Amino acid sequence: MTETHKPDTQAQEHSVDLRNPNRDLKLALINELEATLDADMDRLDLKMITSAVRELREAFTTFAPYRRRQKVTVFGSARIEPTDPRYRLANQLGAELANRDWLVITGGGPGLMEAATAGAGPDHAFGVNIRLPHEQEPATGLDAAGHLIEMKYFFTRKVLMIKESSAFISMPGGLGTLDETFELLTLMQTGKTQLAPLVLLEPPGGDYFDPLIAFITDVLVPGGLVSKADLALFRRCGTVDEAIDEVIGFYHNFHSARIVGKKLILRLQRLPDATLLNELNQDFGDILRSGSIESSPPTAWEVREGDHVDLKRLTLDFDQHSLGRLRTMIDRLNQI
């Protein structure tokens, strides 16, 4: 669930080595490498593992100096031309995000990706480009700035574009864009990635998203295949200002979340007063397995790791599946 993991019991029994806090994970990585070398795999298996590890290592190293910078991933078609209103909208989006000092991540290719990159400028943009036998020429300027990452596999590319971003804006596109958008929705719905703003953006009067949303609301929800509450996981916007308000507004009070043991910790800039806290317990008691939503100090695990101990906290025994309802509660907290 969200940017965090559940610490294992054995790890909790030992204090963190502050001089080398990742030593346990590095040892685990070495053990996995040894197990991989001993496993019965063919050459293609080993090539895939080697390429994936190399791509992730190079990408994580590229992003490391910018880890504390806020980033938006923009999904969109590689085939939309500069004369298209959607191209101009993506260009304006990139420029406005850069003006607010947000970094823009795209797939690094032409079309809407190039438009958002050009609007942001190479100093505020990253491209995670996929090597294809056709199209996908990298957007200009990113390579010279050291902001172009080239990958062989779509799955490693999507890991990067989702992991590194605090918000997502999906614009019209083909199968690749739809794949990225729906995988992100799936990960948020199942708690396998952080809750974050997801904006569906196209110019006013556009109808690209109409059939997609209608399929969800008119087929999946009535059929019991998707919860109506999950519709809160995305917002449809028609202007750049609306999209940016949605992105920035999500972090007006909410900062991040983490699971420690069986409890979900919401980190906030400001706590709700007693009246609002009582309302939250009344309105969102259905997402709790037990107990109530209450304020709390940083957990011992967070203190040992120095994990945002300066922030306020709400603690709840979250049911681990009502992510749409949790998103609605975060929206309420952002009104403080």
C-alpha cells in the first residue's frame, strides 16, 4: 500500500545500522544473484533478468539526485501532430508544471510526449524511451541534459514512470497509453502503489475519454466488477489549470502514507480538529477492520528510519481494499 512496505518481523527485532541501513537488502540481493546463477534457466531467461536489472539500476541512478523533487508522469500518444489542439494542450501543460518547479516524465518519444517535454524544457523533463523498430525517436534535448533513459522492456519502463512520480496525467493515446493508464488504475485500486492524483486530460469538448468512462460506469460498476467508490481514483479535466489544481491540491495537506505492522499511517501537514475527526470516523468507519481513526506520534519504526518524523499522523486499521474510499477521505483531509 502506497509508498511503503510492511516491515518483516525479523527485521523489527534488530536496530537499523545507521552507517549502512541497506546492508540487509544488499545481502539479500547477493543471495538472489547466487540463487539465479544456480537455477536451471536458459539463455533467454538470463538475458531478460540481466537486462531488467541493468535498466533499473541505470534508471534509479539517473533519478537519484532528483528523488526529493516532485514529478508528474504524462502519458499520451506518439502519433499526434503539432497542429493538433491536444499537442498544444500538452505543451502548455509541460510549461505550467515547470513554472511550478515540478519535473515532467514522459515516454521520451514524439507526439504528446514531445509536446510536454518541449513545454517543460530539458532541465525540467525526463524521457524514459523504449527502443522500438519504428517511431519512438527520443524527444530532443533530453540526451544532452542527461535526462534520457532508454529501455528495452515495457515493464521496466512502466515501473520507472510510476515509481518516480507523485502524480499522473493521461492524455489521448493508443494501446500503449491505455495500457499505462489502466495498469496505474489497477495498481492504485489494489494498493500496490501509492495513491496519487490521476488526471484524464483533453481539450474542452473532446470525447476521447467518454466511451472509456461510460464502460466503467455503465458496464463494470453495475456488473459488480468495479466498486463505484473506485471512480474517485481519477479525475477528468478539460484545462491545464484544472489538471494542475488537481495535482497540487492532492498534496495540500496529505503528504504520504505507510503501513507499519497492521496499521496504515497517513502523514499530514495539519491534523483535523476534534469535530472533523469525529466526522471522519462516522463517514469512513466502513473502511476500518477495527478501532477508529485517531492521531498518533511517529511509530518506533519510522523514528529509527528518520521517516518524516516532523509530520502529523493519523493511524487506522485500514481494510486494505477500499482504496477509492480512502482517496475520498484524503480529499476531505485536504480541505483542512
